[in-house]
Amino acid sequence: MTPAPKIITKKASITAKVELEGFSFTRDMIPEVTDENLQAYRYKAWEAYQALPFPTRKDEAWRRTDIRGLNTTLFTLPNAKKQENMQTPLSRCVDFIAKGEERAGQIITGKVQTIRHLDAVFEEQGVVFVDFRTAEQEFPELLRRILGQIVSPDEDKFAALAAALAQDGVLLYVPKNVVIENPLHSLYCAEGEGEAYLNHLLIWLEEGAQATFVHESASPREQKTGQLLHSGIVEIHVGKRAQLNFVELQSWGKNVWSFTRERARVLEDGRLEWIFGAMGTHLTKNFSDVDLVEPGAFGRMSGFYFANGDQHLDHDTQQNHLARNTTSDLLYKGGLLDQSRSVWQGMIYVAPGAIGTDGYQANRNLILSKGARADSIPGLEILADDVRCTHGATVGRIDENELFYLLSRGIPRNEAEQLIVLGFFAGIMERIPFEGVKNRFTEAVREKMEDR
């Protein structure tokens, strides 16, 4: 019998020296759930949170990201009653709503009144699209069956914190052979300072199901002082012959420290298109893994990020080929201004017996200021024969020939540079299904270029 392939997971070291004071959260803050098993999941996550230390730069996955500036003693959970009594239901996130565009459903959570909608035709077909707290209350049997199957709370301290205390999030469940043609949209809003926003996204497509899901995280961009904490978990299951387009976009303000642990599992002949865009935060540490666990599974990861000021964006990706004849394709592109820094660490892992694997990863970076820096670290670990795996990374500046061509046509230098940068990102941004969302991110790039 062939042994089960070992999935490589980058966990925090349990022997790391603690360099931060503990958060002020307590076990009493765990939300109450009537279902005993769901409550037990939160209690177990809390135990993991208490046992795990904060990651340090001695951990390989965190070696290039220093979190010692995080004011851990500052944070409290947002006041639920304050959210319920808010007069303006969309608060300052109103600009992030996909107005006038076709969508099958929408959920808005965070420091706002929770709003959720799903077209009746899909409710009749058994689709579940609700905020996470509603899922615990109204769909406990479904949640109990799938929760924690893909991301374990004990993978690091921040994941454990989110699993134990998450007040927000989304559950999307699409039954067998149900096709949702128009995109679903969710928006997670935060604002203020000294608060911790913890959320859990769970996306589950059964065999033959199809859906497009756009999830956005946002807070006021003009707020640059007074720290906010975000910690989140994303679990994705793509069943046999199912197709998921998942677009994940963050527009956090410059005062946000964000930590996320995300993983997708793709079964036989399933197809995942995963697009990730990052414009905000002071500091981001993101783990995004794709596990291709059955023959014919396909996963494509497309990412773009644009940083300025002293932003620090760290993306850690893993493509795990755990069965024969699986395909992965990763392309992350980044632009950097001022004193900002990006880190991308990627790994293609091919398990023993995973013959016929086709894996590709690439990271391309544009350095637009002398003080900016990009660390790009691709990697391969291949334990099978008859595979094709390639990787590449580039860090460079704007092509002077391209710039000269535009300048010779009478285009001002600033505008010419903007055109080149937008062209650099165009291929990935075109995959965003909402025109308004796409335009907003394009405008954010323009604003950052103009602020130099």
C-alpha cells in the first residue's frame, strides 16, 4: 500500500522565544454557541492559542517579517452592541459596495450592521450564503461537518486566535451540480483603533458545483495611526469536477496589522482560480496554500500587490501536488514605492507517486523608488519522477525603452510611468469580475503613484 502523502505545513515553532507581551483576550470572550461540538472547536482553538508562542524571526517562515512593533496589549474586541445600534448601516465602507452590478448575493459584516442577501432561486436549491455567526446558529450540522477540515487552529498563534474568537466571517456552501452564474460578494469592514477584527471564511463546493465569490476587506485608507489588528482563516473545498473562482481583495488602512492563514483543497478534476490583491495595511503576513489531492485537480493562483510608504507585505504560498496528473500555476506581481518592502516565499511540493505533475510559479516585481525592496524566494521540493516543475523571480525597474517610447509621444513622465505600471498589472486585474472593484484598485494604484 502506498503511504499517504505528507502535506508540508509551515507552522510556528513551539520553542521560539517570546518577544511580545500577550494579548489581553480571555476565555470568557469566546462567543457562545448552542451546538456543543462547535463550542468545543472554539475551546480547543483557545487552548492552542494559549499554548503557541508568537512567531519570531527565528522561525524560517517569519525570518523577513518583524512583528515586534505590534502593540499586543492594546487590542479589544469590537463592541457588538455598538455595531447593532449604528445609524449608518454601511459606515465608511459604503464606497466598497458593488453598486449597479449583477450579483447573486451579498454579505456585509464587521463594524457595521450585518447585511445579507441571496437570490431566492439559489436558496431553493440548497445554497447557503450567510455570515459566520448565523451559520453557527442556523446551520450547525453543516458547519460541524466541514469546519476545521482544511485549516487547523494549531498552525500558529494568530490562526488559533481567529478560530477561537472570530465574530465575523462567511459560510458559502454550494450543493452538488448547482451552478451560480453571477458573482457572490462579501465585504468585511473595520475602522477605529485598538480593536481586533477576527474572521473566518469557509467556502465549500460539492461535486460539479460552480461559483464565483469576491471577498473584500476594507477600512479607511486615510487613517494611518492607532493600530488595528486583523486575524483571519480561509478554508476552501473544491469538490470533484467543481469550479470556483475566488477573488480576495484587501484595502485595509495603513494602521492595520493583518495575519491570515488560508488553504484550498481541490479534488478530482476540480478547478480553482484564486486571485489575490493587496493594497493596504501597515504589515501583512499571509499564508496561502493549495492542496491538489486527487488526479486532475487544477489550481491557479494570481496575485498583485502595490505598496508605498513603510508598508511591509509578506506573502507565503505553497502548491502541494499530492496526486498524479495535477496542475498548478502561480503568478504574483508587485510594485513598490518609497521605503516599502515585499516578501514572497513560494514552494512547489510534489509528493512521492505524484507523477504527471505540472507546476509553475513566478514572482515579478517593479521597484519604483530607491528605498524600496523586494525579496523573492521561489522553491521546489520534488519527490516523484516524470514531472514538470519550473519557477522564476524577477526584481527590476521600469523599462527605459518603454518609458522613452511614451515620452517621445508627448506623454508626461508621471502619466507614462502610471501607464507602464497599470499595464504590468493589467493581466491579473482583468480577472476581477466586478468592473467597479477593478476600477477602484486601478485608481488606488494611480493615487499611490501620484503621492510620490
